[in-house]
Amino acid sequence: MTQSEQHPAPVDHPSAPFGKIGVLIGNLGTPDATDYWSMRRYLNEFLSDRRVIDYARWKWQPLLQLIILSKRPFTSGAAYRSVWNTERNEGPLLTITREQSDGLSAALKPVLGDNVIVEYCMRYGNPSTEDKLKALIAQGCQKILFFPLYPQYAGATSATANDHFFAALMQEKWQPAVRTTPAYYDHPLYIEALATSVETAYAGLEVKPDVLVASYHGMPQRYLTEGDPYYCQCVKTSRLLRARLGWGDAELVTTFQSKFGPEEWLQPYTVEEVARLAQNGRKKIAVMAPAFSADCLETLEEIQEEIRDAFMNAGGEEFTYIPCLNSGESHIAMMADIVTNELKGWV
């Protein structure tokens, strides 16, 4: 007997949905368009996040507003246009995250039925965390699992996504019960999905690459010394992937991309390491991005253009990019496994 059957509402009580469980997957974000003002709004929100740039506001904001945001929207807009989904008029990250949400919903339905509703949101830009949280509550979700799609935990990714989710909860008069998922950098199904993507890519090549470069998004070295576990979790992901593939240390190297600003960042830098590999005779390489759950500007433009050019200009001959897990079957299965486990006691 359901709760509504045990305690029926008065006949004049307004109808309202209830008793559902929501799963909200979250990713970094994307601009609404590639024009100057759309890019400026997006970059301003992103680069004003204290989890991302933690300099004193009196020092950082004048630099950001007067210099960086007067120039960077043009260059970033051009980069986004090179990877933009023109058919749907949206960034590739939005397209793929929607596909992941749909795939996860379909995977959960045979196990959990119609009681679980899956939605997706972005930390920066749209669809916003606030809007999607309200949508789940409006559909009767009294319990919500928030799932940031970052395999390795970092303050600038997982933590800020959680911050924003909790801030959205503060606006609700009647808050649902909530949970958040942990980082999944060493989850067996995640490692298996990465390994399968490598094996599938290599099977389509005539000659095996000399080395696989696992390129993770970078962060200031200082964040590591201040206690952020991101670097250690990246290294463990690479170690577990190397072990699953049965490779030696020299066959898979760990690097970090997307350096920004004057500080020293986690090293080795991908753009420098691929050039060094070419100069040292490793003429055929493959590159993958295990820290990204979906292909985006940093993989479609930075890796396949800037980093590829650095390798080829240094004497490289064959450059292979292995796509992110995206909405592939093994990735969706991993996400469903995590969600099912985290919902224990709720369903």
C-alpha cells in the first residue's frame, strides 16, 4: 500500500505530483551562441567563479573585466565556431550531455521503472542547475541524486558543481532530500570503458602508435599543495588503465593541458610533451582525454588542432585522437551502475 493510499488527502486538496526520485547529471557548461556578448556572459560566469580562479577579487576582477573579457570572447568565439553543432545551434558538450541523459534514462527504466526522472544541467550557461532542479521538484521529485560528470574530483569542477547545486536548493521553500555522487576515477566500469575505447581505436589503425598520451585538464600546481586530490586521482586512473591494457610505463604517459595564466600548472604540459615525443623518435602517437566525460572545446579544438599541430611541427607523422566516452554503451552502463548504487535505500 502506498503512502497516498494509507493517508488519502482531503477531497478539496489541490493535485500535486509527489513520490518521484530525480537524477540530475551536471557538466561544465557551454555558451548559448558564439557571438561576442554570448561568449562574454559565459566566460564572465566561468572566470568569476572563485573555485576556478581564487585570486583576490580586487586584483582579479579589474583584469578580467577590462582586459581579458574585452579580447577573449573573440578568440574563444572563433574556437567554438570551429566545433559548433550547427544543425542544433549548440555546443557539442550540450548535444552529448543530452544524449547521455537520454541514454541513462533508458538504461534505468527497466530496473527502476517510471519512478526515476533523469535530467541534465550545466554549471555555467544553460540549461542551468537552478532551472533543472525546479523542473524535477515540479515533477514530484522529493529525493534527488546530483551526479557531476567529472571522473576525477577537483575543487574547480566537482566542488563548484556541488556548490551551485546546494545554492539552488537554498532557493526552495520545501527542499527535497539530496545526495551527491563521489568521483569515479577508479571505478572498474570506467577503467574498462576507457580500455575498450583504446582497443577499439587501435584495432582500426594499420600500425599501433608508439605511445598513448592520457591528457588531463590542468590546474595550478598550487592547488595540489593546498590539498586538491585531482592530480593523484589522474595518476591513478592512468595507472589502472595501463594495468588493464597490460602495458609498460613507457606505453602510456600522463600529461596536462589547457594552461591559463602566469602560474606554474601541473606538468608535463601536453603541448610540450607531444613535441618532445616527436623529437625523441616517437613519430606515431594517440591521445585521449580521460578527465572529460564528453567531447568539448578542449578535446575537439585544443587537442585535435593545437596539440596535434605541436606534434606534427616537431616531426611527428601520425596523430590519432581517441574520442571521450560520450554516450557510448559502456559509458552509459557505468553511469547506470553508479546511479543504481547511490540510490540504494531510496528505491
